[in-house]
Amino acid sequence: MPKKLYNEPSPLETRVVSKNFGIEGSETLEVYLANGGYAAFKKATEMTRESILDEVKTSSLRGRGGAGFPTGLKWSFVPHTSPKPRVIVVNADESEPGTCKDRLLMEYDPHQMIEGILIASLVVDAHVGYIYIRGEYRYLIDAVDRALEEAYAKGYLGKNIAGTGWDFDLYTHSGAGAYECGEETALLDSIEGKRGIPRMKPPFPAVSGAWALPTLLNNVETFSAIPAIIRNGGKAFLELGIPKAGGTRLVCISGHVNKPGVYELPLGYPMMKAINEIAGGIPNGKKLKAVVPGGSSCPLLKADECDINMDYDSLAKVGSMLGSGGMVVLDETTDMVKFALRIMRFYAHESCGWCIPCREGTTWLKKILERFNAGHGRHEDIALLGEVSQNMLGRTFCALGDAAALPTISIVEKFAEDFEKRLARDLVAV
């Protein structure tokens, strides 16, 4: 029997990184090899560094962790001729609320990620790598460790990999369950055994990252896309998506939909088609109220803004982000005051405390929203929420402050009537 996923795949998907999902034993090296595994790495060892990089650039693969930075360009920043050894770090600290895709790639197809890392190591001339996995993913650390053991046993890691003459060692490293360590420099401090707080930039990790060594850092889905790019060519991957954002991406659709799950869709896929056809629409005949397009840090879209394609530039034009692919669908029954409070409790708890605007700002926002939710809100609190949020924007070492402020600003501006109704209801209650 095929391995049971927690959601059934849709025939409307374009499956590239998820092509092996559902195959029995997909996590094993034997099955991965039977389905063309490690052929892309062997092909890459016969290519020049420049030609591999050209294929990645041609693909228009953009980082799948949230920022959407062009992958090929990022790789080119790592000085492969530096006298210092290079390091590869995989960001598997998937902590964005609404996002749960990298876990599937590590559980169902870890060798695809490993192969992508190996190909990247050829480009930056690195011989060691670390997969930083969030602490709550303990079972996935075990799963990835089993895959690494298989790869070492069969000669796909270690010395003279698959007879190519290339050496590379790869290890897992557990996080402690801190959302902050999804930020690349905080992750690097954590992997060095320090408190996970963001660093000042520059220098950027490409020049001075883990242990002050040149470091290439991407997330799980980004590395997992690399074998398909090398196997089929960058142009073929590009043509799956749109000109400035090639390929597919995993979208985690949750909330008020009939078929929540993780689906692989081409970049530029219509959002309403994803909600209504892929995810089966909203239950019980309810109407759409709002969508969180890419994880809790993204500004929300009202229902009348959702007739839009899901790609980086289209969402940027309407003031939001594609983010990490965590789409949360909210129907007309959603109380946006409670929703804002739920988000802010998370960010207040996860702030590392390094920056005053973030440490104090998230706490203030949480307290205001708690007061509002408890029936003690004031009319001036609506404006105060926006003012505190605006004062956090751009004033922190990392993006966590912005991640807390942006959705709050969008909720207050777009759903002010929910706050007004709450005030009127509380007034009647008194």
C-alpha cells in the first residue's frame, strides 16, 4: 500500500518536489534510486561550477523560505575561492504558523534534499553541511538521520561519493524550538551553541556565516528543487512557473476549507482556484472573509482582493507576500479581534528580546488585544494598535518585529468594523 499522506493529492497539482510522495518506501535510498535518485548529482559532477550555476539562475528558482531571493544569485555570492573552507547550512527550522511543508519533504523524500545539498556543494566548493531542524520535529531528526546513515552506507555521502572523487559530510543539528532561529543569522548563532539572536549585517552569511566561514544557507524546499533543475534543465523548470519565479512550490492550505493540506502548484496559480478547486471550497456554504496568503507574518487580504495569482510580484502589488506558503483561509464567521490576538500571542512569546521595539511592541500589542477581547476595549485602542505597529516597522535587527506588525496593521485597517462591533457589543453588555 502507498504511504498514507495526511491529505489526498489533487489531480490539479504539478508535482515536482513531491513526485515521490505516496510511493511506498519513498523515504528510503532504494526507492529513491529506483526513481532516478542521485542521477542529477552524477550529471552535475560532469558539469562545470559555472554551468550548474547558470542552470539554477535560468530556472528563476527563488528561495522557498519566505524572502523569495533568487537562489542562483545567492549561491554566486559565496566566495568559492576563499582560503577559508565553505559550509552549507539547511534551514529546516520550519516555524511559521500556517506552514508545514518542509516536514513532508524530510519525512517522505529526504534523499531529494540531500542530493540538492550535494549539487550545491559542487558550486560553492563546500565539503561539510548541517541540517538545522526545529526542536519540535524530533521524529524528523530521526528520519533524516536514517537517510544520512543510508547515504553513508551506500557511498552517497563521505569520501569519493558514488565514485566521483567528491567528498562531503552532512549532519543534523537540533534547534530548541525558537521561531527566531528561522532567521538565518540567529540560526547560525544557535548552531554555534550560542543564544539564537540575530546578527548585525553586513557581513552577510555568504562571506561570514557559521564559525565566520563563508556559508550557503537555504531552506529544505529550495534544496529539494535543485535535482529537478539539473536533471531536466533550468529552462524546463522555469516554464512550469512564470518568468520571474520559475517552477512550483508547496502551498499549505488550512483554515476554513473542505480539503486542507499541502499541495504543489505552479508559481502564478490563481488563489481562488486553489481555494475552491484544490482545497474544495469553504464548508457549509459560508462566504470568504480573508486570506493569510503565505504564513502569519503576511498582511491579510480581504475577500475582494483574492482574485489574484500566487506569485511574489502579484502579491507585492497588493501589499502582501507569498511568504513561506502557509495559506490560511478565513470564512465570514471569523472574529478578527480574536484572530489578531492569536497571532500576537505567538509573536510576543517568540520574540527573542534582543530589540526593544520588538520585545516591548509585541507585548504591548498583545495586552491591547487581550483587553479588547476581554470586553474592556476603548475606541482609541484601534488607532493605538496601528500606531504601535507602525513604530515597530523597520526598527529591529531582524524581520520578527515586522512579522508581528504587518498582519496587525492589515487587520486594523481592513477589518476595523470587527473592532467597532466588539465595542458596540461590549457597551450593550455593560
